Amino acid sequence: MKTVYEQDRQKGVGWRRVLQYIQLRKVSILCALTFFILAFFLAQVVLFEASVPFFLPILALVSIRFPRFLLWTLGGAFLGSITLGFGQVVIHAIQAIFFPLHGKKIFRKIPISLFVFLDVICIQIIWQLISYGGEIPGFVWMAIAYEGILSLFMTIFLFQLFPPLPELIHKQWTMERLGAGLLVGALVLTGMSSFIFGYVSIPLMLVQLVIAFSAAVGGVQLATVVAVLSGTILSISKLSFSGMIAVYAVTGFLAGLHKPFGRLWQAFSMLGATFFFILYDSTLPLDSVYIGSLVAASLVFFVIPSSWIKYSKEQLFPDTSKLLLRRQKWMTEKVNHQLQEFHHFVDFITRFISERFEPKVSVEKEQHVPFSICQSCYQFDRCWGERSNGIPSLIEQWQSQPSKSRTIIEKNIQYKCLKPVQIVKELTEREAKGQLNNQLQHGKKMLAFKLRDMGNHMSNIISELEENITLYTSHEEEVKQKFAQCSIPFFQVDVLEVAVGKMEVVCCLPIESKVKMVGERLILPILYDLWKEPFEITSMKEMHHPYEHIQMTCKSSVRFHVSHDVYTSSIRNTIYSGDAYAVFPLHPGLMAVILSDGMGNNVEAHRESRRVMQFMRECLNKKMDPETTMHTLHYMMSLQDDTDSYATVDLALIDMQKGELWSWKAGSMSTYLIRGNDMRKIESQHVPFGFLPTFSIEARKIDIKDGDSILMLSDGVFSSDVSIEKQELYYREILQNPSMNAERFVKLLEEKYSLPGDDRTVIFMKVSHIIPNWSIFSPRQTAKNEEKMVQ
């Protein structure tokens, strides 16, 4: 047997569970009770002693916006109809049966308020024709017209008062919505006219309480409007005592006028207005019930928490000064941050360029007037004729050789030419003109790219300033419009982050909808269509606060994972290596890989490759376009003296969202992509940075897949004794091993070939596909199905 303590403990646990259940679903319970009570009283409201127009409007509202509470609404509505008689129940039932026709394709374009009007009119005409045997009296026709018009306006007011669930709880109250609420509330009170307990009438007490509360919130203006509207509705419903409108108007006016003096003076002023009209007009129904209801309303008004009044005041009359200050502060900080970033970037570019314009040795070169020395020479035919003595070939050799190797060629020209000094000068001038022309063309292109990027940067700043000050509002509206076009039911959409690769969207969907299927097949494609970025569902939670819904979180999807392994060594086993590399993410869905090889193995080559790496990384992190970055660096390194210090650059951007590899090369070795037994090669078609015969740098794109291996390497890994084709075949053979890494790759090459004494760097990357755990499809299931179909 259980002890009394155990029994009490079990009872406590049971009550605790009930309280937790009510706490979690308090919004749903409150909505169900609200629509039940509202439908009960609206269904029995009688206006002009004949019209009962408010059953179908409340049914239309709940059917379209709150279908979960339809049974509660129907129950309350038919209970209210029973108080008016069996005939009214039948009329309301027929109206409810014909209302679903609005969902059909033929009637879907008709506004809901107009469809309610037609439904009420048609059913009433048919019913009255049967009741009166085909001859309807004129006053009945008038009552039918009143009922149709009232139902039309009531539908408009109800839809204005009750927006969808998220807006119903969070949306700020407007004057239009407040007016609709007062009108609906006054009509509900007319259906409660029979609720009188002793000297207290429930509808009269609620009206006086609303007037006092309005006076405390909005003062004279709001209290007078509420009082006049309430008095008008109550007077029309009884078709008499129109003088009560003045009573309510003066009561609201005096209550609002005494707002600065406190609640006690407000209550006394309302009582004073009542006693004044008792003495002024004895025919008004200001009896003991009215006074008792007014006193009860005053007592209830005294116990209303001040926080309720303060909250209502903030909703109706918000203080926008603080909000404007916060918005101004946010805008100032954001603009300052953007401008500081831009200033730092421009300062970095300026310092980098200024270093290039400081020559190590200043040499002044004289400019000479060009002349045709060979055409004026009497030995022209001997040098340039059919039996040439080799002058043209010597000139070609001079032009193709670097400046340090031209001494022997110039001596050979001196032995065969009468005026060798003038020829060498003319060749030097032609070379200088060609280089200047190339630099001019490339400089124009580089500056064009720079201006384009600066213009894009400033355009982004201006567009952010021109958008709404509240962040992400435009993005949320775009998503909502797409959901509405695709008929996706939703409560709320919040865009929490719009940065590339970090986008996050939260959607609140009804519990009844097939959330997982809708999310994968409809919502994710919509988000991709809006931002051209793949998304994945990271979480789905069933929430009960503030209302029951499914909270779906969608984030930017990184479909691929790239793991990398690096092996690097210097020729003398020192830290001064001419190779430099960097592997870093630009955002979660984009990874940058840079490999630079400076010309030589000394400290200067090490510094040059490091400077190239620093510049590339800084520019990419500052969101400069990769093509602009390559052109800028190419141009900057060409502004140097005759030390012949060049550097190769191999830049690869791996888009792990779309599965793409973008490659920019300047004099670097080929990049290899191994997929199964196949190997694809991206070759360099451009010269190293600093050597400027051309000014064109192009990008190559290759799609990557699961299981691909990407290999980037420097020239120290290649052997000069074996052809590159044979070495590449060996690459493909050894890279089939799934356990291959960069160090093992280099060791195998050292064992197979005699590698040159040079710096070596190998970056080995492996691509794998990320399968999200939210997917309702799996590759294994698909493979099994395909096998069955093939058999």
C-alpha cells in the first residue's frame, strides 16, 4: 500500500504536469476560448430586431486564418444560435455548408467579404421565399439587405482585428485595428445584454471599464472616441435611447480630462457625468443597475496593474525618439566601420605602390632621336641582303637574351658592322619603347579593374544606406512573397544573417504541414533561387511558446570538405626558401590556396615570394576580385630595376558550396586533378610576375566531385632528365593510393627520379562530399533502387 506522502507526491506531480501543459499551450488555449466566446455572443446578436448577421463573418475568419480552432468556433456559434430558435440554427448551418465553395477555382478570386455578403443574401432570400410562400414583404427585404451589408463590414473588421498568429501576438496595434476591436467588442456586448447579476450588468460594467482604461492610456482623445463608439453601437442595437450617446461621450471626455490627477479623480468624474444627466433628463435609463455597473467598473479599474496601462500606451503611442537614436547609432557605427576598412585598404595599396616606385639605383637614360642607320650605310646589302653576314640573326639573339647575356652578342655585332654602337642604341630604344607600351596597356587595364572594384565597394555602402534602417526587412519580404506565390503556409520568416557562406534563415511553419517535405522540396529551392547559394536544414524544433509551430532553421550549405596536406623543403635545409604557400578560408564556403615560387634560392627570393603572398592574402581578405588582384600584383612587380627578380603565382579558389575550382596562374607549374583513373591538367599560359611582355591573365574553371585529388606543386619536384609526360603518368599511378600524402609523394619521386637541387613545395588536397543528416533521401537507398531496376 502507498503511504499518504507518496499519494500526495503523485497528486503534486499530476498537477505540475497539468500546469506545465497549460503553460506550454497557453496561447492555443487562450485562442480557442476567445473564438468560442466570440462566436457564441456574435451568433446571437440581433440588430434592428430582425437581422442576425455575424455568424458567417466569424466562421470565415477562423476557417481561413485559424483553421485549428474551427471546431471551437462552430461549437460556440451553434450554441449561440440555439438561444434564438431552431430556425436560426438551420439558416446558420446552411450558410456554413455553402461557405467552402469559396475555395473552389470559380469563386477563389472573389474577395472574402463579398463572398460572405453573397452567401448571407442568397441563403436568406431562399429561406424567406420558402417561409412566405414566394411573396416576401418589403420590411423583410429591408432586413435581408441590412443583414448582408452588416455581414460584409463585419468580415472586414474581423480580418482587420485578427491578423495571422505571429502578427496577432507581436504586431503593434494601430488606430485602424483599435477601431475594429472597439466595434467588434461593442457588438459582442450587445449579445450579453441578458447577463445581469443584481445591480451589476456585465456589458455595462465592461463598457465603463474600457472607457476608464482608454482614458488612462490615451487621455481625452482616445477616451472620447471609445465612449462615443460604444454608446452608438449599444443605442443602435436597442433602436432607442439615442440620448445615451451623449452620456457616454461626456463620461469619456471627463475621464480623459482628469487623467493627470489619477484614477480616483477619473472614477469621480465618470460618476459626476452620470449624476448630471440624471438631473438633466429623467427619461434616460440611468437606473440603479447602470450606477451599480459604473461603481463595479471603477473598483475593477483601481486593481488593474499599472504595467498593463504602460504596455498599452507603448503599443498605441510608442516613443520613437529612443528608437531613432538607436537606429542613428547603428548607422553611424556601420558606416564608420565600412569607411575605415576602405581607408585601411587604400592605405595598404598606396604603401605597396610607393615601395615599388623607389628604385634601388637611379639611372638617368638619355633619349636619342631614332635614325635609320642601316639604310644609309653602303654595306646594307651585305648585312641585310640575300647573302647576309648574320646581322639579323644576331639582332634576334640580342632581343631574346636577358641584359646580362648580351655582351658576347654585342662583340659579334661589332666584328660585322661598321656602326655597332648606333645599332645597339637603336635596339635598346626599341626594347624600351616596347616595354613602356606593354606597361602602359597593362597599367590601363589594372587601373580599370581597380576603379571597378572601388565603384562596387562604394555602391555597396550606398545601397546599405538607402535600404530600410531596420536590418534584413527587404530580404524577409522577398522570402514571404515567394512563399505566398508557392502557397506555402507560414507564420513568420526571419533572416538572421546575409553574409556569403554564413546565411541563416528561420521559418516558423504550422504543425499540420508536412514540414520536412516542404522544407527540402520547396523552401530550399526558393532560398537558392533568391540568393544563388545552396542551403541546408540544420534544425527543426516543435515550439509551444508563444504559439504552437515548427521552427525550421536553414543555413548556407557547404557540400564539400577539402582536407589538405603540405610538404615544403629548402635546398639547403634552411628557413630561407624561395617557395611560399598559404591555405586559408575566405568564408565557410570558399577556400583560397596560393603557391608562389621566387626566382632563386636566396634570401631575396624568399622575401619576394613572401611579399607576393602578403599582397595576395590581404587583397583577397579585403574582398578584392581575384582577377584585379592578379593584374595589380603583376603590374606592381614590373616596376623594378634590372635585378631580374621575378615570382610565379598559382592561385586556386575552391568553392565548396557549388563544387568548383577556379585557377589563376602566372608562370607556375600545372595543377593536377585526379578523378579515378583520369587526370586533368590546368596549365599556365602566362609569364611570372615581374616579367611583363603581355598583360592578359585568364581564369580556368573545373568542377570538382567527391573523391577528387588536387595537386599543386613547384618546379623543384620535376626532373629534367625525364619528359614531363612520363612523370605525369607516374603521378597518376601513385596518386591512386587512398593513403597518399604530400611527404610520401615527394619521397616516391626522389626514389624514382633524380630531382634538381631546388626548393620543393607540394600541396595535396582531397575532396569529400558532405551528406547532410537532415536529408530524407540517402545515396545507399538510391543505389539499391537502381540495382533493382537494372535487374
